[in-house]
Amino acid sequence: MNCPWGQKAFTGYLGEDKSTWTQYDSSELIKNYQGPDLNILIDQGDADNFYVQKQLLPEAFQESCKAKGIPLNLRFQKGYDHSYYFISTFIDDHLDHHAKHLSLL
């Protein structure tokens, strides 16, 4: 866990022992994933303060997926932040993505 926000949150929820954090860190979890095939879609606003301040690290997750051979579509959305408007703009893509990969379409 390299981002300050995550360190603060993990300390608050899980305590000071950083060795226990990896079981909740998505970038670490994907490295050891052994389940069914995955296909992941992530949208990230490039104007999101959490991203700009390096508190969100989608590139670290992307590297973990690449190393594991797990398909990831990481889309950076120009001018979007972390707001309801951002979510509402791209939610249909995510619902369609989940339905497709859960064989609902």
C-alpha cells in the first residue's frame, strides 16, 4: 500500500501491522488471483484530486494485471473528477460490461 489515503484507511481499519494489509490491497490481491477468468473495466478521471495527489494508483493495478495476464481496460476520462456526475456518465458502460461477462447479455 503506497498511497497516503490507503495507508491511513488501512491503519484505521486493520491496525499498524502492514503485513496484514496485503490481503485487502487490490494490486496485491490480483498478483495471487487463482479464480475464474477475469475481464476488468476501470474508469479513472484525470482531474480526480485523489488521482492527481497519487492517492489512487490505477497504474499499479494495471501493472499487476499485466504481469498476471488478466485483461484490464483502464480508461482515463479527461476532465472528470470523483463526483456523482463522473459515475453517472459511465455507469451504463460498467453495467453492460458486467452483464456481458456474467453471461447476462
